[in-house]
Amino acid sequence: MFWYHFWEYTAQFSRLFARKAMEKGSKSSRISIPDNTEFKLESFVLPNCYCGDLKSVLIPKGLISDRIKCLAQEIFQATGDKVMLCYYSLQPLIILCILKGSFRFFTELVEELTHARVSCKHPLEVEFIRVKSYTNSKRSDTLQIIGLLNAKQLENKNVVVVEDIVDSGATMSQLLKTLEEMGIRQKWTAILLSKRCKREFEVPGFVFYITKMVSSFGCKTIERGALCFQVQEDFVAFDVPDEFVVGFGIDYNQKFRDLGHICIMSEAGVERHRVAE
């Protein structure tokens, strides 16, 4: 009887330790880029083909890479073997890349995670999907998910969803709901940029305009009066101003993905690369 209670208490303590470790890892030490932050284009090497299309550089490539290294450590603290064994299950961690915008962020993140997880018993597994919700700068009413995996491939698995940018949060929320319906065990989000912008969510019969945002564990809590819901943001590299940004994989109508830095578009550039709807 003594040993039964001993191992029971030990198991409870281990689960508590794992939970605390997960919480610590999920409180991402995101960097907030202040409003009106701009670096002159002349200070960087940029493709000539985009001359006149860009207003300024918002985040230089070196800062992006350094931040991704730290983000990988944060993810490891929340998803390493010790946490998984005690609180979830010791299974391969699946990194789900949302193409196309996340491909550069995803590539560097997987490389850094591989180094961080050198002692883990299971390798990382990678999967890819495409999600389209924008034409020009407008979000469409429907979410197009291309290449969504068979439900059995993600069922009962631990998944980190990698996204390049979250603005309204609607695309991410719809995708996470779909993944939940597929039966995944645990999900996290790794986000390169989170925009500080007014967030609008549509539900049957209502449109909610976000007037207040407060930080909460693993997400942003959105409030309007007595109504409250959440956008899951577990690991975020940067909070950025509400600017039209491109580069480091983020596109505008399939252009600008090749830029190494994250840049702010000029009005002339937006008009030049606009496509007919």
C-alpha cells in the first residue's frame, strides 16, 4: 500500500511539473516592434525589381533569425520529452507548415528545433497544407484549405501549427477548429508576426469589432462588453504595427516572398501589384 501511494504521489508531482514547464514555455517572450519603426531602404541590399514598391524595412533578416533561435528553445521547453511523457504522450512532434507564406519561417524553425531536440527520442515530423483567405488585401468570406491531410494521419497527435502572420485571427481560428475535428491530441501555434490591429470576427447574426485586447496565457483574449473569445497565439516572434508588410516568405499576390527582410509596402507598390478580382 505504501508503494502504491508513493508512486501515485510521484506521478501527480510529475504531471504538475510538466504542466508548469508547459506554461513557462508557452508564455512566449515576443518582441514588440513599436509603431512608426522604420529603417531606410538605402541601408540594406534589396532586389532592384522592387524599386519603388517598398516604403521601408521593418525587421532586418538578422533580427528575424536570432528571434527564431529563441523561439525554438521556447517550443522545446513546452514540447520536449519530459513534458510529453508526463503530461501528454511520448509521440513524435508534428510541425505543420501553412504554405506558402510560412515556408522560410518554417525552414529556419525546424532547423533550430532539430538542434534543440538533440536529446529527444523521437524525431520531428513535418507536414504541409495551403490555406488561402486573401485576394489583394481583402479577406474572402471562405477559407480554402488545400492538401489537408487524412484525419487518421493527425488523429491523437501533438501538432505545432506554423503561420507567417496573424491579423484578424479568423484564418487561424478556422484552421484550428478543423484540426480539432480531425482529433489531434494537443495543438500549439508558432507565429512569426502578430499584428496589432482591430480584429473583426463574424458569427451567425453578428459582427464583433474588437475594442480591447489583453494578454492571457497562450493566447490573446478578445473582449467586447460581456462577450469574450480567444485567438490562440502560443509562440510569437514579433508583435508588429498594423502595416502592409511583405518579405521573408510573406507575399502580396505571390510577389515579395524572396525578400530577406520584412518590409513595409509603399502605396505605389500596392497599386502596381494589385490583381483584378
